[in-house]
Amino acid sequence: DGGITQSPKYLFRKEGQNVTLSCEQNLNHDAMYWYRQDPGQGLRLIYYSQIVNDFQKGDIAEGYSVSREKKESFPLTVTSAQKNPTAFYLCASSIDRNTEAFFGQGTRLTVV
Amino acid sequence: GESVGLHLPTLSVQEGDNSIINCAYSNSASDYFIWYKQESGKGPQFIIDIRSNMDKRQGQRVTVLLNKTVKHLSLQIAATQPGDSAVYFCAENPHGKIIFGKGTRLHILP
């Protein structure tokens, strides 16, 4: 099956711990994106990557880090510097910057 | 700034009627626009897109209109069904990134 996979679906962490969210796609897409969604809100862009080994900050990059060492993978680390990490995190990919993005099913992170 | 806004947070429509969801965008550099549908607890699903060299595009039961003069997008859903109940987002692509608006919740009345 082709698609974009986020894991795990639910994740719990203690405050002060770093946590890495997985995003894998087998669609051969060049571009990948991470968004954060809070309850009743829209999607806010954290980081995006238009090609392997390159990525840019989005609107709310503080407290997050990413890597793009492989075309199919774009993991997001939520660091202890992120003040309000509890949220729904969505990963997406697209063929390039001018085509529609396909989304994973999201990871709901709860920090206690 | 670079943002996509929506006129109404919630829209209630009678089943069988047409729905019109509006969106204002602010970035003149955007040349590609997308509508997404998001059901509760799931990732957004692509509905329809339009490029800036067009002003109208039709899909199955959906039509997107683009007015570049006033930076306005709309999504029309014909014969709204219960399964259309969801949050709808418009998105734009300034400078290689995809920016989303806050969303409109579409509520279907029986």
C-alpha cells in the first residue's frame, strides 16, 4: 500500500523529556511537512522540507527539530524547550511544492 | 502576514441544499490553492485544488472559485449530505510552503 504513515497514534511523555514522532512515506514525494493542530484550531506549520538533506523553519519552529536524511523519512523531535507540546501532530508529503499534500493520520501527543 | 483566513467558523446547512464555504487569502505570492476536509481525529483529506491561472474548477459535487482581484476562494458543495459534515480548510502555497486557514465547521441539519 502506498501512503504516509505516522506512528504512534497516541504518545504520552513526562514534562522535560524529548520525544520523536515518526513520519514515513513510500510515495516517492520530494516535499514533506510537519504541522501542529490544537483543539478547534487550524494547522500551523512547524517545519518543511522540499528535498532530502534540506529543511526550513515554518511559523512555529521554536522547541522543535527535524532531520531529512532519507527521502522517505522526516522525523520530528519535540524538545523540552517547547512550552506547550500537548497537541495533535500531522505529517504530510507532496510531489513538489506545487501539488497537493497528502496527510498521515496524525500523532496525538500528551505531555504530563 | 502570510495567512489564510475564513469568514465563518461554523456553517449549518439543510441536507440536500448547496453549501458555500468562503476563504480569504493574503499572500500575493501564492499561485496554488487547495481545499481539504478533516473529520474528527483524522488527517485532512484533499478535496480539490486550483491554480492561479484559473478562476473555476469543478469536481464531483464540488466547485472551487478563485477571485484573485479580491484574494478570495470559495468551495461549493452541491446537494450536501450527512457525510459532508466535517471541518473544511483552504490552503495556499506562498514560497514553497503550504499554509492553512483556521477552518469552517460544516454542520448538516436533517
